[in-house]
Amino acid sequence: MFRILDKIGLLICLICLTWCGLDLFNYMVEDAIRLEKQSEVRKLAVKKEDEVSRFEIDWEKMKGENPDLIGWIYVPGCDISFPVVQSIDNADYLYMDFYGNYDEQGTPFLDSTASPDFSSDNSIIYAHSVTTGGMFTELRRFKNDMEFFDNHPSFYLLTEAQNWRVDILAFVNTEPYIDFYNTSFYDKEAIIQDLLSRSMFYNEHVNYNSGDLISLSTCDLDFGLHSDMRLLLTGVKVPVDEVLIED
């Protein structure tokens, strides 16, 4: 009897291992396909000449692939370099890639209530954090690391009309219910002062009245996949002619 039970237990273990192996294999295939698609998109955005890489985005071709395209976000040091889309519903790109296919990592998207030309008081761009990395996951590099914050004072937003350097004002670990999570402010001074009081780090030399704000928001995985806690990186946009890609 015990031998029979041992064999049944062994069989169950083998089935479980096989099932887990298939899941892992399927995930690896899906991840490879995802990376290939992201590589295809980046080929339309980046040009390399004489060991120098810069953004020269083929907006016409990219908009031919997806008319919801409104920009490109690049955060040095965080492996964040992705197209930004906007839809009338913030749920549309939570689980859809740039090409309109299902993808659990989604696509970075601008809040549906924000102006598509990024002229709102606060243009909030959302993307997932995932345990395996990708999208806005590496914004966590700013968390509890003042040296990283100090050494990465800017990120970049590119649009068809204008390229922008975004001088980082603050990095915040917060819930999404604060007044800052709006695209227009009824009292900018009060709202930003409240944000700064919640921040892990902020740059007192950045003048938040000198331009519109661009904010990147993602989940904080340290609190679990279903937590309301967010990582928020925000700064003031400054027009620039070109954007070089840092090594």
C-alpha cells in the first residue's frame, strides 16, 4: 500500500514539475516576444552614429503603427525608454502593448484627463512595475538612494512638436489619493508644498513655477502587487533641441 502511495506521490510531483516547467517556458517565450516587439519600436526612435546614440523618432511611421502615440519617455539609469500613448480610458493600455496586443506589462500612458501636448499643470504618465522588471519598475532605484537621486537630476520627454528635459523636483512614496494626482491644480502652491512634505528627496533648486510638471507614476512592489502605494517621480519640463542616450 505504501509503495503505491509513494508512486502516486511521485507521479503528482512529476506532473507539478512538468506543469511549472511549461509555465516557465511559456513565460520565457512571451518575454522574448515582448522584448523583440520593444526592440522593433526602439529602432524607430533611436539613431546611432559614430558611437553616439540620439533620439530621432520616426513619428509618421510610429503613428502609422498606433495613432494613440503622443510621445516618448526616457529615464537615464532606469532602463526606461518607451513610447507614451493616450486613450479616452485609462484602462485601455493597462494590459495592451503598443501594437494593440494583450500584454500584462501594458504600455506607458498619459492620464486621459491631461492635454495630449503635455501642457497641463501636471501631465501624469502611468506604467506598471513588475517583479521580473520592465516598464517603470526601475523607478525603484530612486527609493532610499539619495546618491542615485543626486546623480540623475533629469529625465526626458520627446514629442513630435518639441523635446523636453524634465528637471526632477521630487521623488515620493505615496498613495494615489493626494491632491497632486490631478492634471490641473486649484492651488498649485499648496498642492506642491504638500507633495514636498511627503517626498523622500527633492531638489530645492528646481523652480516648480518655471514650467509645467511631468510626473511618472507606478506601483511600489515593496508593499505587494495589490497595494495602493505608489512611486512618483516629478519634475519641470525645459525645452531642448536633441536628446542623447546615456550609456
